[in-house]
Amino acid sequence: MAPGPKTGPALFLGLELATDQLRASIVDESLELVGVECVDFDMELPEYQTQGGIFTTPGDAYTTPVDMWVKALDFLLEKLTRNHDVTRIKSIGGCAQHALVWWKSTPIPSFPALDPRLPFHSQLPPNTFSLPNTPVAQDTSAHTHALALEALLGGPDLMAARVGTCANASLLAAQLLRVRESWTSDVWSRTGKIQLASQFLASMIVGEWVNMGESEACATGMWVHASAGAGTQGAPGLGRWDEGVLEIIGGSREEGRRIRTWLGDVEVAGGRKVAHISRFLCERYGFEPDTIVTPFTSDYLSSYLSLCPSPGDAVLSFGPMDTLLTPAQHYLPTRLYSLFPHPAQDASEKRRYIAMLSSRNADVPRALVRDMYTKSWSAFDRLVAIVPPGGSIGLDDKLFSFWLLQGDSYPLSHVKGIYRFETGIKVNEFRDLRANPRCLLESQVLSFRFRWSRMIATGVLGSNINRSRGNVAQTPGPTSPQGQNPRSNIASSLGLSFDPYDYSPLPARILVTGAAANFPSVANLAGDVFNAPVFMPSTQVDSAQVVPHRNAPATGFPGRASLGGAYFARWIWGKERSSAIGGSSTGRGLGGFEEEIRRLHGKRWVASGGNPLRTNVNAPLGGNGGSGANSGTSTPYGHRSGLGSTIFVEEEEEEVEEMERASGILASSVFAGGFADRDLGRDISRMRTLTGSTLDTVTSSGSIGPSTAFTTPDLNAGAGSPGGGAGAVVPPTTTLTPVTALPTSDAEAQIGLAKVAEADVDAFMTYAAIVPEYCRLEGMLCKSLV
């Protein structure tokens, strides 16, 4: 790409230090995308010999070389300088994966002085860091240390009440405890400072130490958050590092104080600039000295910011870890969820929070099931589409599976293994192997459905006023003669704390990201389980048409987290400029982050005559592009295991027949529970959830030609297979058909969202009937009864 013009309007840069790439997105004042750059660790830095940007070792250790990040930053800055006019960049935001950087005590307390004649990696060699290869978010080697810390603090409830979260392997507190107890003493004794990866990246840009934001401090397991009630007029109170927890981690009061100095102070207010760009970057790469640097945060929070969710929305991200984030009004920490202060808010604003549910058993089980039961992601998606809910068409013989390969958070913190159930009885394998992909995905999504219902009962999300559902008119439920709501009686009769048939407390919209959401069956399943329309960023919809199988965006497409950083940079710049002109950061119509971003999107929409946001810069023109092995994913199963696998053109006929032979059902061709193959591709009226309403929704969407909302065998195929008898599914040779956009309202389109799945009440009711049994089986696992 040739450099742009040397004069023009202001630009805003967002950086993202992901697991597999270092990414940059550039937007203009109206948030239109104008530039995309990235450095792929595996391809452009092969000397480090990483796979998907990480090292995997026997056990649960996942690490990455910090020196690789330093060198990648040099490469990225060179690309930005070569292809863009960096003098127009007025503000820089950013984010990073959840990881730690361990600095040696040599360059402490000041940030290392850098010579602009030399690149970063020449002046910050690997021996600058006391732990050269640092654990990343997928690492679970500290899980036992997290559980030990939780026990010392009195259990998950008391720990959550004290530090806002319960045990999980990603806790900074657990990582510190593991290094002290399990690593050589040299690592601990030589350390002079520790930083989260986002702090590290910001410090490299600023040229001085940058404090941790409170949103990330609340995820460490060591920070005591002071809610709005502790301050004045809704302003935040003064949180603090918990000295008792630090003492436990350090092993003594003296070491606890030492850890406190390593961590530094915490920046409570996230709505202001951190500093200006470093002199090093100005002199070496040509940035302007007055370029603002905003607070950097974690990648999942930055992705959340890029989507501008409304109250009542849920952001469901599929990846190495699956997460569900939603706006919360109150700080009510419990063991049921994690809770963070909103990273983009002024001290003068009413305190806002983000609640998060997470699951570590995400991409890895999906990749393993693909390798065990299919030969491709295309076949995986098609099996999910044609198998009925619960793996069986019957009402009383549903199948359930739990793939708990890694230590997870509460309530599954003590459970590991693969568990399958047929008719309520534990089995080693399903009678029909083809049910495995769908049962896995159902388990993963139903888990979020169950945990959402438990979370909303705590009141953390606030009033349900904004959660009204538009697809069905809501009427007050009848009351019994005793004044009790029958819904509570239904929940009690089912042994649940909530009514699984009541969808009014569920999210009004599901906003999905991540490679698994590119599968039509997955997007449809999310909509069915929550009875909510499913929206995807238009950048991801278009990227999926090029490379559907990878978490990393296709060439020329921006990462959502880097876009979130660029949006944050634009917001802070606007506040600073308004403050300088009018003396108030709230002048000129500037409000909260989401409000201002929506205003800018709406202004651009009107000015452009309703043109959608640009989704890429010089990207390939569609088609099925390939991706390198392990690119865009972090799974330990070699070249075919992960959402970054090479795209194949498969003979799925052989694949399905092979599974049928393994299941012993080729002759009878009948699913467990009496679901015949003619139901799979010959006589069905609806393949997504086997109810009538969604077929009408899909076929009436206005699309031309066969719908790509879900992937199915050819419905026009003959009624039987060669040789007669009950016909087996004989799908044509295809690649995965990713999701495509359905008709989307202007309100969503102008902020860059596209509808990819509709709500379906019939399908929701089918899953509502499954929820009680799912909850019963999960409870048995948690109690070690199976």
C-alpha cells in the first residue's frame, strides 16, 4: 500500500496485542476505517518457532516469549510509518491479551532510556525480563494455586466478596503464587516490576511506566474495589491492594509489600489521557509530540467497547476461552460471575460495570470433537445443523455431553473429564456418533443460558425495564388465588431457581464474535437457546467470506479489539479537545462512551446517505482463502486442530458413511430415538431446530436463492440412496458456507452490526424443556456424584 497524503483530517490508532498477532486499526474522526496493519508471529517471526503465537508443553502450560512482542512492535511501527501518514494520528488506544511481563530489577524504577537510532528489540534484549517466556490466558498451570488461595480466603463466596472474583487459573494472584512456589528462586529474586501485557504495551508507547487500570486490577484477585457508594456524587471511592492476599502470595509480610511495589498504583478513572507519546517514537517514526495516549485495557473489554452494547444486550465471544459480557448497573460481586468497572467512564459519571461469564473449555473441545468425529469444519457444521435438539427427536431420550478438559471456574473448578449421558445415564459413548458435535455446542451455550439466569437473579444487572422483548408482546402473568406467580411454581416444580420457559429476563440481542460464530449452526443455536436475534460485526461477516475458520481476521480486515482501542482513542481526543475549547469535557454534546460512539456513527450514516461502514482496507475479493496451520488459534492439537486450520474441499459422503459404519447403523440408518435419515435430508420441513416457524423466517427474509443462514444437504436430492432402502445422507462436495447477513435495521447497520440469525420461540421452548435435565446433570458433576 502506498502512503496516504501527508495532510488531512485527524486519525486515531488502535493497537491489539493478541495471542497470534500484533494488530493495528486506524479510523478517522467519523470512525470510518482507513487503515489496517498486523504482524503475524508465526509467519513473520519464525525464529521464535511458536504455533499460534504460543509454546505448549506437557501439562497445562501455555507460554509466549516477551521478546517476540518487542520485535513485533518494531515491525508494526515500521509498517505504519511506511504505509500511513503517522503525523495525522492524534490519539492512540490499545489493548492486550491477559498475560504478565516480568521485568528485572536493573532498569527499575525508571523506564529504560531508549536511543531513537536503534529499534526496541536491540535495546530491550530477552535478558531484560526475569521470566522470558510468560504464561498467557490459556495457561491453566496455576489452577491448583488459585484453588489453594480460594481456600485460604474462606471459599469462593468469601473470596468474591473480598476481591471481587473467585478462583480461576488466569488470576494474577495465582500466577504469582505459582512462580514463587514452583519456579527457581532466581526468577522471584531478580524481579523488580510486573506489568499486565496491556500496561507493557502502553509503557512502550509512552516511554514511561503506565499504571494498571481498575478494570484489569479487579481481575487480579488482589484488588479491593470501592463502589460508588464509597465516593461522593457517584464518584469512585479509593480502592486498594489487599495486603492480606499479598502476604499469602509472598509468604510473608515483607514479600507482600514487595509485590505491592511491583504492581504500582491503579488508575481508577479511565476517561482521561494517560500521557503523550514518547520522544523515542516521535524521533524514530515521525509521530507528533502532542499525540495523546489513552488507557490500554484487556482485549475482551476492548472488543466489548467496539460493539457499543445497550442495556439488555449480551456479547458472546467464541475463542480459546468463551466469554459472555453484559452491562451491569451495580457492584454486587458473587462467585457466579466476574465483575469489572467499565473501562471508559469519567469520574463524574454514575459508576457502570461489566459482568462476565467465561468458560475455558471452548475452542479446544470443539477442535477435538471435529478431529474425532468429522474430517472438516464443514462436516462439523452440517452435522450440527441436521441433528435435532438434544441429539434425538424424542422428548425423553435427550443426549448431553460435558467436555471439561481444562480446570474451569466455579461451579466446575474441581471437575475434569469427558462425560456423556443418554436417558439420564452416564455412558462412554453415544450410540450415534453423529450427535457429538451438536451435543457439545448445546452444552457450551446452555451453560451460559443457565448461568445468565442465576446471575440476573442477584440484581447485578439492574432493572429489567430495558430488557423488554420486541418479538412477542409482554403481558403480566396471572397470579394464583394465594397471590403467587405461577412462574415461581413452575420453577419450583422443576427444581430450578428460575422459569426456563420465561424468556423476558434473557438478553434482547446476542452480539457474537469469534471464529465459531462464523458457523451458521452456531449462530442459529445461540439465537434458539436465548430466543433472541443474533448480530455479528459486519467486519467479521465479510472476513468470514474470505477465511471462515480462524479467530484472526482475514488480511485487510480489522480486529474488533483494535477497533475498540481506536474508538476509545477518538472518544478521549474529543473530550480533551472539548475541554480545551469550552473548559468542560462534557461540552459540545459529548456524553458517555457508548452514547458518543453511537452519535458519531449516526452522524456518519446521515452524511454518507446511509452507506454502511467500511469493513476492510485492500482485502482479498471473497472466495475461500486458506490459512496457515494454527494461525488465529491456540489449540494444542497440531495442524488440523483449531479454528485456524487449512480449509479443505472434502468428500463428506465418505465421511458420513464412515461414521455410520462406526455407529453400526448404516443398514438401519436410524438415529438413536428413531430419527431416520430421511428426516435429515429428504422429508424435513426445518433443519435448524425441527420446528416450523424458523423455516418461514428464513425463507421470507428476502434473500435470493438458497438461504445461507444454515448449512444443509441438498434438499432437492433424490429420495433414496443407490441400492434402495432407507437413504443415508449423501451431501455434495462443499466447503463451509459461513454466515451471511440477513436484512438488518438501520439502527444496527449504522454501528456496523449485521443480523445473522433470528429468534425462534418454538426452538426456544424445545431447549427450555431440556434445561432442567441439563442443570441436574451439571449439579451431579459439581457434587462428584458421577
